[in-house]
Amino acid sequence: MPGDPRRRQKKLERRSAKRKEKKHLVARQQHVSPADQMTAATRFPILDCAIADSIRDEGLGWVILSRELPNARVAVAAFLVDSYCLGVKNVVLAVVGRAEYDERFRRKMRENPCPTVPPADARKLLEDAVAYADDLGLAPHADYEKGLLLFGDVDPGQSNATFTFGKDGKPLFVNGPNDTPERIRQVIAILTNSCGPGQFHVMLGGPAGMRLVDMDGLDFEDAEDEDEE
């Protein structure tokens, strides 16, 4: 016996309304600033909070905080921490679907060991890293404050964790693959001014690999050649 056409029509209308509402929600989210998105997300529970082991072992790694939102979406703030020198070097802010979150963020957390930690520990690490870099005259990534909003009222004062910065008692600047010769010059000039000659280390990397630089014989032309290859 065929189904009731009116009931089927109502079912189709409900599905269409749900699709339209989802599209409107996505459109609204696209017009909301990242800071407002992070602030609004604090109403929802924390999904993941993790610190990469590589921050301790190699001086560079990610701190990730995420919150689970309605409609199978996730708000995430990921901070690239350079504990040797630069503090918070990069920040990624996103509101994504759960599947994309699992692929982009959780997969990387599995590939690069990122143990789960209390949110107070993660916030304390970030604030301590930024304070260390600030003492050297180096500012955090432009989106650092926006990303910090996702922590909401998490109090770093509740953390008993301790973190070490610098390498062997001195700042160590390691240039990244996207650092231009001008950026390298800028960081070295800031460190020279804040620390004094001989009170920090520089390691430059190119296709031939990393090399510790003798500051007395530093040749920026070599740095330019490495970046251009």
C-alpha cells in the first residue's frame, strides 16, 4: 500500500528546513571573528588538551586545546611553542567538523606524541613561554591572545607543572623554513640587544641541514643562499 503523500511531503520539508538551517549556521560562523568564535566556544566542554613531548625534547612542538560544540563541530586552538627562544611561534584557530578535526588534529597528535594534560598546565606553559620570549624582546604570534580566549576561565595558577626555557642556560634561535634573511637578522639583532654578544646561540638550517653559527663570523649572505636554494 503506497505511503501517505502528505506525510512524505512533510518529511521532505523537514529535511529541507534542516539543510537550510545548517547552511545559515555555517554562514553565520564564517562572518564571526576568530576571537568571538573562541569566546563563544568556552560555553562547551573541553574535548582535548595536550602538550607535545617534542617541546621538552627538541624545543619545538604543539599545544592543542579543543572544545566540542553542537552539530558535530569542534573549536580548536593550536599553538606552536618554541621553548628555546621565540615563545609562541605560530597559532592555528579553527571551527571545523568532527571528521575534519580528527583528520587534521587528532591524527597529528597520534603521529607526534602529545600526552593529555590538565588545561591549567597547558595555559601555564603558553604564558610562561610568552613571558620568557618577552624578556628577550620577542613578541608572540599575532593570534596568540585570540587563541588564549578558548581557555576561558582556566586558571594557570592551579598548575604545579614547571617548564624549562632556553638551551643549556641560553636562548637558542633556530630559524624556520619560512624565515627570510630579514627575519633572521631581526631576531639576532633583538637577541644581541637584550642578551649581549655571546649570550645566546643561533642555529641556521637549509637543505644541507642545521649548523650552529659562530656569531663572530656570521655571514648573512650564506643564510640568504640557503633560503634561496
